[in-house]
Amino acid sequence: MEERGSPDGDPSRSLEQGSEGPETPIQVVLRVRPMSAAELRRGEQSALHCSGTRTLQSAHLPQGARPSLSCTVFTFGQTGSGKTYTLTGPPPQGEGVPVPPSLAGIIQRTFAWLLDRVQHLGAPVTLRASYLEIYNEQVRDLLSLGSLRPLPVRWNKTRGFYVEQLRVVEFGSLEALMELLQMGLSRRKSSAHTLNQTSSRSHVLLTLYISHQTPQQMPPVDPGEPPVGGKLCFVDLAGSEKVTATGSRGELMLEANSINRSLLALGHCISLLLDPQRKQSHIPFRDSKLTKLLADSLGGNGVTLMVACVSPSAHCLPETLSTLRYASRAQRVTTRPLAPKSPVAKQPQRLETEMLQLREENRRLRFQLDQMDPKASGLSGARVAWAQRNLYGMLQEFMLENERLRKEKSQLQSSRDLARNEQHVLSQQVHELERCLLSASYLHQLDLGPAPPYPCFMAPAPPCHALPPVCPCCHLCPLCGAPLAHWACPRRERHLPQALGPEAPGGMPLSARLPPWVPPCSPSSAKCPRERSHSDWTQTQVLAEMLTEEEVVPSAPPLPMGPPNTSPVLRGGAGVPNLARRLEALRDQIGSSLRRGRSQPPPSKGARSPGQVLPPC
Ligand SMILES: Nc1ncnc2c1ncn2[C@@H]1O[C@H](COP(=O)(O)OP(=O)(O)OP(=O)(O)O)[C@@H](O)[C@H]1O
């Protein structure tokens, strides 16, 4: 079931607003304009006499709708019946010629009264205005800075139906308002037809917004949204017309149809609002733009004044009677005037309830705060203190652990640097020893006899063999002249045949020759004869593996004095132990080679034995 009388049938919207007042009937007044010159010219007679109690007279026309809450004044009636005239008065007779106050329209009179009240009260009031027309079911902003273009009608809970992007202009004087009014009127769509030379072809809504706050104190929610406060809406409906009577054709006829359709929708809503039973149900305010924008006025939340305008002419009597029936129905519609929702305009009872709730909340929060106070006595206070101590303790622990981790990290870094240095030194030593060993083996193989103790063989440093081969014969050491193993020469393939010949003594290629300490291989052995490998020269499997092994880059050094629970990852890789093992193995190998060399008889005169060449490094 939809909310009673809610324009859009949304109950939540009604709940958001303040409490409703007593049901108030829509005020309807009748205004009969005098016979026009055209009517008199046509010889038409006046059909209405404003006398006695049978006819409501214009004398009851209010001096101005007193703006409180949301007020709507709208005029309705046949075309040419004087609706625009009633609201705005006669058009200006010329530049600077003021309209006599006695002829002023409702808008001028209302605004004059309003300004007077504002000045009298001395209250800071902001006045704004918007002005729109509904032409052929399109809403157009008459105060827009650009061209007239259709604007969408939206709806939300707080505002109800509203026109999006409608310009709202601030004004502060009657003259300023009249300027806005004239600007809007000049842009309003009007045409001439048989019954009215300046017939309005659109419904227009002039809305004045009255707020008690200055814009700085309370800016609107969005630029297009009118400020919170009172609202006065003046609606000048386009006149209903019989197309046959007005002789409208083409565009005029289309306009007339649109006007009549929207007036029909308005009449339908009013009929439904009249019936208390049907008022409970859905009111089709959405059927037209006009009913949407008048929904608040008719639906029950504002004060509404309807001015029925009729022509006295007998020629217009059927339309006049229709207007009177319309007015009669409308005055039975009741509304429940409601102040616009405002942050400061809450009801006293609601404020009192809120205050009590806030007091209770305040008391509860104070109690909770007391419970959290460490100085407070009792179990809760002790718990809080315990929690605080624990937190402090945890913080201290974190700090200590942080410090410990920092120290550990620094130790690991220095250990790593130390190990790297050690690895470097060991690498150099291994390198030198390998060279020494290979040179010695080669000399031994060539049977060159004992060699003088060349410095390069006596000590690891300087690493003369590590220098690039600059001598013409690259198999001799460029510094000391000691011969190098043939594979130690980077250009051995080019120089070896010249230096040593394609074959070494014995008719066997040098690379295939066995060193003298190698036991003769068995003829049945599949490996014999074969290309010599490093292992042939070193004769030690471990050494061969180590020499062919790729350099291991340690991920981290071992911890010399590492804590027992240190992660294995932090203890480092096997690079240094490998090098140390290689070094040790090389030393052993060199020693054993020397020993074997010494135990064998010298192969020829002047030949050097490896034992003589290579002292233990
Ligand atoms: N009270 C009045 N006194 C003198 N002239 C009036 C009065 N009311 C209306 N008129 C004149 O009657 C003519 C039609 O008035 P008006 O344009 O206000 O009618 P309307 O109902 O707004 O017409 P429409 O619906 O076609 O726009 C105008 O020339 C206007 O000056």
C-alpha cells in the first residue's frame, strides 16, 4: 500500500519530513476580469455579475499570499480569461512607466509584503528565484543564460520532484524581481489566436525561495539546489481551449493538445485527491510534468491558493461553467501543510527525545571511560593496568629483539667479508699450486733435469705465470724463462708444432704421452692409448674432480662462532672448504709427485726432476 497522498507513493519520504498539520482545504478564489475591448467590439454581453453571495468576487483576492512554509498560488481558466494578468498585472506600458499599485499582480503584491516583513524583522534573509515553463511537455529554464533547452525532472526522497540544473538566481529588491519576471515572460512561448493576441502556450512556474541563513552559513547541497526555507510558487497555467473556438492549426493545435492533456492530468489528480477512499491509493502525479511539479502543492504538504479566472463574456459561458466546476472540486481538496525539513527546524518533542538519548549515551561513555582509567579501583582497573603493562612489555621485547637482530646481521656481514677474503687468498694459492704442479709435471715429462730454483716455482707470489704470454715462445715463462705446460699456453695450438714438433720424443703426441710415473697401461685396456686428461697428469681422482669443478660462489660464509641455533642457510656455502680441500690435495699431490720423481732414475743427462723443481709450497 502506498503512502496516503504521497506524490510519488513513497512512504519513506513522508516519514523524513516533519509532522503533518491539520487537513486544510485548498483555497479557491474566483476572479472575473472586465469585458475586454475585443469582446465589446464583438458585441458580446457580460454573463457574470459580481453581486450578492452567488458569485465570489475579486474583492476577496488576498493582498498577497503570506509566505510561510510552502505556498503555491496558481491560476487556471479558459484561454484569455486573465490568468497571466492576475499574477503579473498588466504589461509595462513603456520604458520607465511604472504599473500603478492598484493594478499590480499577485506576484508584485506578495513580494512587496514579503520585503516589508523582512525589513521589519531585520532578519538575515536570502531571496532567490527560479522561473520555468512547461512547453509541449518539456521543462525549460526561463532564466537560463543560454538558449532554452529541455531540462529533466527528477525525484528524490528529500526534495520530491525537482528540475535538474534549474538556475536559481538571488535577488534583493522588487525591481530585481520584476526584471527577472520580465526576462522570463519575454522568453515564454506565446502566440496569437482568436481569443487572445498574447496567448501563453506554456505553463510557467515562478518560485521564490526564502531562507533565513545566508549562503555562507548554509550553502546548498549542490549549486542547483534551492536553500532550505520557505517557498512560494506562482503557477500560471496555460489556458484550456477548444481548438474549434480558437481556430488553432498546425503548431498552435499541437500546443493546444499538449496544454489540454496536461490540464486533464491535473484535473484527474484533483479528482482522486477529492475522494477520501481513492486518496488512500496511488495518485498519478507522474502522468505529466505539470502534475509532477505541482505534486507537493496538491499532494498535501503546502498551502495552496487557486485562482479561477473567467471571462464574463456569454460567448465563453460553457468554458466559464467548466472552470467553475473545476474550482468547486479543487476547493474540496485538502492538504496537510508541513514546514520544509530543516536541520534547525526540528520539533521540540523530537529534540527533547534526542537530548535524552544523547545524555544517556554521554553517561554510558563516561562510565566506560572510568573503567579504562588505570587509577580506577577494582578488577576492571587492574585488568586495564595489566593490559597496559603487557603492551609496554611487548614493546620492550620488540625493541630488544630488534637490537639483537641488528647485531647478528652485522656479525654475519663481517663474517661474510672475512670469508670472502680468505676465499680469495686460497683461490690464488690454489691457482699457483696448480700451475706449479703442471709445470713440474711437464718438465719431468720432458726430462729436462733439475732446474734452477726459479722464483716463480719457489713461491706463490709473484704469480708470473698468470701474466699474459708476451714472449715469442709462449711455452716459456715470460719472466723467468721456465717452460710452461703446453696447455698453459693460450696459443699452444699455433706454437706447439714449431716449438716442440708435432710429436714429442717417442713418436707419440705430447698430449698422449704418459708421464714417467704413470704405470704402463694394459694393452687390453680400452682406455689405452687415449687422450690425456688432467687426471692423467695429476693421477688423483680427487684432484681431477677439483680441477674440473666449477668455481663455487658461496652464498654466505660459515659462521666461525655462530650460535648453535643459527639457520643453516646463514652458515654459508662450501666454497671456502672446497678451496681449502683443493689446496690441501694439491699440496699432497705435489709432494707425492716429487717423491715419485726422486725415486726414479734420471731419464737423461741434464734432465730435471719434478722433485728438484718443485719445492713443497
Ligand atoms: N483584470 C483585468 N483587467 C483588465 N484587463 C484584463 C484583466 N485580466 C485580463 N485582462 C486582459 O485580457 C487579456 C487576456 O489576459 P491574459 O493574457 O492574462 O489571459 P490568459 O488567461 O493568461 O490567457 P492565455 O491562457 O491565453 O495565456 C489581456 O489583454 C489582458 O490585458
